[in-house]
Amino acid sequence: MSFFSSEEIQFADPLGVGQTMTLAVAVLAEFVCSIMLILGLGTRVATIPLIVTMAVAAIIVHAPDGLVKQELPFLYLLSYVLLFYTGAGKFSLDHYLMYKAEKKEAKT
């Protein structure tokens, strides 16, 4: 709700690149890359910004808060790392597009 209000948006800048740039990268990672994960499109590439975002959230932003607030970002980080190593799987657009390309290549 505060996004659409007239107040200025305050966003943490843990890496020192500016609030606007940090917000843009976080939105890209958490919105665009998450949609790519849901569709199974570019899964390994899409997990890289998500891994970085969750690592920054767990290690830098929530470092003084203790394990209670670090637990959820670490769980997300672990799941993104596992997705990076395993890939999208059988029921994804990546698999479908690769299968289609291999089938087309086999015909020629």
C-alpha cells in the first residue's frame, strides 16, 4: 500500500549501490525471476538473482536479528540453490522446448 502513496519509499541499501538500484534488482529477482521459476523457463539462470537476494537478506540485512529472522531467508536460499543444481525438471517449459528442438533436429 505504501508503494502507491505519496510518501517516499524507503528501502535498505546493504551493498551501497543506491536505494533505487537495490529496489529494482530486488523487484526483478523476486517478481520476474519467480514467474520464470513457476513457468520453468530459464530456471538455472533465474535462480541466480534469487540466490543473491536471499543471501543478502539472510547474511547482511537480518544478521543482527538472530536466527529467528534468518531462518526463512536461509530456507529460501537452500531451495534456490537446490533448484540451481537440479534444474527445472520434466514438467517445465525448458524441458518442453529442449524436447521440441531435439525432435526437430532428429528429423533433419
